[in-house]
Amino acid sequence: NAGVMQNPRHLVRRRGQEARLRCSPMKGHSHVYWYRQLPEEGLKFMVYLQKENIIDESGMPKERFSAEFPKEGPSILRIQQVVRGDSAAYFCATTGMIGYEQYFGPGTRLTVT
Amino acid sequence: AQSVTQLDSHVSVSEGTPVLLRCNYSSSYSPSLFWYVQHPNKGLQLLLKYTSAATLVKGINGFEAEFKKSETSFHLTKPSAHMSDAAEYFCVVSTGGGGADGLTFGKGTHLIIQP
């Protein structure tokens, strides 16, 4: 999995709270993709970032969701004022060195109560 | 634009029998194609990939897939199923762009292995 780390692995939030999900690709990998997986469905693209830049956020909901990948530290997916519909597994991925495959982290499973 | 259709949401086979998971794709450009496997509550693992080299691609754990351009298909097969193969399998297409055009996932096929 190219050493892609995500934390926390499980996150429980009450409605209205903020959720922060972290993704650390292996050193030297500067591209991060975030995906959301709803139950019984495939992954849906949310946002693509390179260090300090958002390249494509066409899959992000217009409100409450934001993402960043600072020069130092992990990429952060932030969900403000969570609602029950935000409950899902969130995966981040980085690109392989050859071809267009992506390597995924273990995911963060967000539960909103 | 690109899309992926996994023709079966669930496939059930007996241990030791062949596995066939079907996938059709649509792409405006020459695609790269992938199969990923996801075990319960785990991340996604790359099984194999096709990137315009040999049309028959061998992956890990005895899986292979054949790219058939005329049929726009990329079906996943394994000669003999093992209990540990029980998982969710995703067919994925890419035309190499970043972002939303990067990877497009099928809805997944849940593979059940009967003892």
C-alpha cells in the first residue's frame, strides 16, 4: 500500500461536531486523493491534492467539507457540522511510480450519531 | 468520460471451483484497467493492472484478467477459489488524468466462497 497511513481508523462524532481525518503518504509521495465509500458502494472521488495545492475538488460537497495538504505534515480532510449522511469510510490514496494505479490507506470509518 | 459496470453484485462459488467476476468499461481514450480487492473493514489492495501491454494480465493470489477491446471487457478469473478469496472486488478504469478523471470505480462484486 506504499506505506499510506490514515488515522484515526475509527471515528465517532455527534451531529454538529467536526471530524478531522488524516492521511500520510509515504515519504516522497506528494500526491493525495481522497475517496468516500458509502455502504454497499464503490469509492467515489472527492479531491486530489499535491503539496500545498488543491488540483481537483470536483467531487467535494460544496459545504462543510475541506481538504488540505500542507508542506509539512499529513493531508487533512475536514468535515464541519457532521450529519448522519456523512457516515462512511474515507480512504486516501497516492499514485504509483509506474502506470496510473493508486495505493490506498486502510481508511477511516466515520460514524455520526 | 469513463465508466465501469460490474455485472454481478454478488457471486457465490464453492471452494476449489473457478471464479469469474465480470466487468465492462466505457472510455473515450485508451484506458488503464485495474482490479482491487477489499476484505471486510480493510483498505483496498491492488490485484492486477492492465496498461496497454499484454492483454492477459496475471496478478497476485492466482488471479488473472483479460483485456478484450472488442468487447470492452476486463473480466477477473481464478481457476480454483480459496476461502480466503471471500471479499469485495472492484473493477476500476483510468484514462490517466488526475482528479475526477483519475480512477472510476465499479460498484463492486461481493464474492462468497461456499465450503
